[in-house]
Amino acid sequence: MPYKVWNSASPTTAAQASVTTGTAIKTMLQVATPATRQIQLISWGFTIDDTAGADGVVELLQTDVAATVTAHVAAGIQPLDPNGTASLCVGGTSATGYTATVEGSTTATRTFDVVSLSATTSESPYTYAYQWMPDERPIVAVSRFLRVRATTPTTGVDMRCWVVFNEVG
């Protein structure tokens, strides 16, 4: 069953919030796989406001170490089927969440996508979405962390990002 998760709490009476990036690498969204399930990526994307002044980068990758994040609650990982069950990728400050305050000491990564942001040549896709073909969908191993990380030239850049995935056993 597919799930979608954003880098903010689920909107209720307020609109979907954005998160401010930083000039150093900052994990905008993290999904922790449980010890019993892998996740297979279906699609991902982001919207980012103007990155004036210099180039930046947005990465989608698997890491071996968790960042310290604002924990997602179960409702933040939404099943795309209205009759679906809750995701096993539970929240926690070192699990599934958003807006990292500490990146951790990552020693191993697997990169799934990288997008360059160019403020000087207007080449940047300020709205970006990518969907993998079925045979090329990356799988994030058990007990690992999927992260969307951003590095921008200034700290005042707002970003909304999301990932769609299946849990596979």
C-alpha cells in the first residue's frame, strides 16, 4: 500500500507549512524503516522559493544514521488508500520526522536523486517531482533512514517536500 509523507505536520485548519533550509546540509524530511520492513520509493518532489545569490542542492538518499528531527505523528504518514492501515515507519526524534536540528555522523549513503538549484541562470526547477518506473524503484533497507536534504545559499529559503513509498516485507 502506498503512503505519502511531507516535511511538516498534516494540515488541518492551517495550510501546509514550509520549512526553512540552511546554508549547511539540513535534513528536511526523514523516513525511518522498521526492522521488519523495507520501503520502495514510488515518487518524490519539492517546492522551494527563490535561492537568490548562489547555487544549492537537494538530495534524496538512504543513510545509516538518523538525524534528530521533529517527530511525525502517525497521521503525518498518510495512506493513499482511504481504507488503508497505518504505516510502520513510525515517528520519533531519531526516526520519521522533519526539520533536522542535528544531522548525525553519517558514514554510509546510497544516493537516489540529486537536483541542483541554480539561482543565477534560471535553470532551477523550483518545483520538482520525479516518479520512478516500476523496475527502477529504489528500495530502502530495513533499519535505515531515507532523507531529503537541502543546502541553500541563504537560511531564508522555504521548502516543502514529500515522498511516496510502499512498505515491502
